[in-house]
Amino acid sequence: MTFLRRSRAWYQFTRNPLSLIGLTIVVVISLATALAPFITPYPEHAGMFVDFKNASAPPDWSFFFGTDNIGRDVFSRLVFAYRVSFGLGIVVLGIAVPLGVVLGLIGGYYRGHVETVVMRVTDVFLALPPLVLGMAILGVLSASMVNVMIAIAALWWPWHTRMVYNLTRSIRTEDFVVAAKVIGASDAHILFREILPNCVPSILTKVTLDMAFVIIIVAALGFVGLGVQPPTPDLGRMVSEGMDFITDGWWMPVFPGIGIMVIVLGFSLLGDGLRDALHVEVS
């Protein structure tokens, strides 16, 4: 993108109040997760900690979101759970996006057997429900943070492959691509220097929206006991464990549930704002 296009995109982005709300939510929570050991009142509660004296304490000035059934501060664990979700999301997308983008470029640029093989494999993965596939992978493997990342990355790359494939098919006939072929540019140059830069706005927008969906998938796996294992705090597991005490300790599942809603809303609003500002279609 040229400087003028970036300036126009930023101007349009800032004119949308919902986009700014989403950006603010994402920035605030990102800073909170980065500074979690310093801003949380009880950082030791994110690990192996028990305090039955303060178990199931309701929200007050000592414990902003109350405590769980073994006395751990819900607010401190929520902030550290954000840290886990952010880390998983970044690693998963860091694996899935490059793989999906490269396969999409190859499938969209080359015709014949290469295109057929890449897209048929992609279609097979797209036909499988993501959560079910993730649960199946974790059913074979053990439930751990590494295996959670493997499971989610295995089901996420096809979406980027499909999107970049469609973009590449429409771009490969443009004049600048034809001109690059005429002057003898290599396929690698055409793919990564001519076509890929024109896909970046769509990729950036989709990555932002994907963070929301990855956090939901991580929370869903944690809710059914297949996500990050205790004592590491996990948003989904906090909701699941808190449901057993909802009648006497409503704050245990409610605040983690609101936490999931807020971060998903933030990334969704940010992604929608980028899509409108960059004028891209994300499939």
C-alpha cells in the first residue's frame, strides 16, 4: 500500500466509532496481558495456590471479581487466562497463516494437477467441523498447551488457503503480473513480490477476525476439558468449573464469560473496521 492509501485507510478507520472501540479493547487487554505479573493484585493465584480461608468470597475491594472455590482471585486468573489465549492465538496463526498463504498462492497461480491437489486437500479439511476436528486430534494426543496449538493450527490453514487462492486467481491475469512474466521474472518473484503484497490487506483483516475465533475455539476446548490443563488459568475451564457453583458463587462463571465476550467483541469490531477501511472482502 502506498503512503496515500494508508493515510486514507487510517482516516476512514478513525471515522468509525466501533472500530476505535474495538482497537481500544484489544490494546488495553494486550497491555494488561503483557504486564499481568505487575498489575494483578495476586499474580501467585495463577499457579498452584490454595486459600480456603477466602474461598468463594464475593466481589469486594480485596477481590474485584471475587474468588473461586479454593480461594484464588478470579480477576488475577482472568488476566493470566487472557495471556494464555493471546499466546495460543499468536502461535496458532503464526503457523497456520504462512502455510495457508503459501498453499493458496501456489494453488491459485499454477494450473493443472498442482491446483487440483492443493484445493482438493483444502476442501477435505474445510468439510470437517473445526471444533470436532480439534477434539479428535486432542483425543488422539494428550491435552496440553502444545497439542492444543497443533490441533487448532491443523484446522485453521485451509481458510487462508481458500481466500488467498481466490485472490491469486483474480490477480494473476493483471497487467503487472503479465509484464513481470514478459521480462523473465521468476515464479517466486511473481508470487511473493507481485501477487502477495496485493493480498496483504485481506490477510491482515482475516488474521484480526481469526483471533476472535481462535480464542472461542480455545475456550470451547477448555470448557470440555481438552484445552490448557490446570493449574494454568484458561477462560473456558474457568467458566466450566464455575458452573458448579453458580447458585452460591455467580461471579465464578460470569466474569470469565464476560471476559470471553469482551475480547471476542474487540477483535471482531477491529476486524470489521479494517475490512471497511481497506475495502477488502474476507471469505
